[in-house]
Amino acid sequence: MDIQTCVPGGGAPSRVFVSQSHFFNCPPELRQAVDGVAEPTEMDDNLHLDIEPISGVVVHAKSRSQISLGVISGGLGAFKNLPNVIVPMIWMNVGTSHYHHGAQ
């Protein structure tokens, strides 16, 4: 998700992007353009919800997100050969559990 529409007043476009971790569900070219980014897996990088079937209440949720920075080659001599790439900067794990282990 490109969050540039979040810039108030239509300022300079943002180069910050939000996705699932390891570019899960993104075109593979994004991950392959950066050395060291692991292959995403359904188990580790997808949203997971456990829903109690009678009440429909979410009893467990887990999500992992990634914030990345878009790097664009420019006119500076040292960086002019740098490819345009989206670089992961931070991963966030978010989860909650409302399951009581002793419940019958």
C-alpha cells in the first residue's frame, strides 16, 4: 500500500510503503530486488484469525506488517547507478489472544 495520499495538503509524494512482512502477497520482484529478504511463508507472514464458531468472536489474531522506504536513483555522483528499489525498514508483529486455557 502506497501511503502517499496521507500527505496533508498534497505535499511531496511519500516514499514510504506498508505491506505484509517479507513482501508477502506482493510481486516477487520487490523481494528479489533486495539482498537478504527471506522468502515469505503463509505461516509466518499472513494474517491469522481464530474465530469461536458459535459466537463469532475472534479469540486469537496475529499479523505481521512491514514499513519500507522507496529509494530512487538521483543525480548525486555516488548514487547515480543505484537502482530504484523499495527497501524494508521495520517489521511489526501484532497479536492478541482471548483464549482461556482452562475454559471448558
